[in-house]
Amino acid sequence: MPHERSLPRQAAPLLISEAEAARLLGVSLRTIQKLLLTGRLKSKHIGRRTLLRHAELVAFASAREGGRR
């Protein structure tokens, strides 16, 4: 019986760009920037880049989905 090999799961990045966050949440870049300005999302600054924690985006999206019910 041949062994089936599964491809390794690629882990989600810890930090992602504003543009990637917008794509993941299905919103515009400007919406992400507004969420950052109002404090609904938090970011880290590394050099000139503004990065968001992937885990925080998942939590934000879950909370948003929970509020729609």
C-alpha cells in the first residue's frame, strides 16, 4: 500500500500589509486605514511599512460575522 504524502500546510504570516488585510477582509484599503485611525484595528510599524497581525484580523472578522446574525 503506497503512502500518501500530504503537502505541508503553509502557515499564515504573523504580520501582513494593509493591502493584504484589505484583500483578506474583502474591503478597500481606505477602509483598513479608517479602522486603524479609529483604533478598531491595531498595527505595527516596521520602517515605513504598516503591518497588521493576522490573528487580530481573524478575530476582527469573526466578531464582525457574529454581529451580523
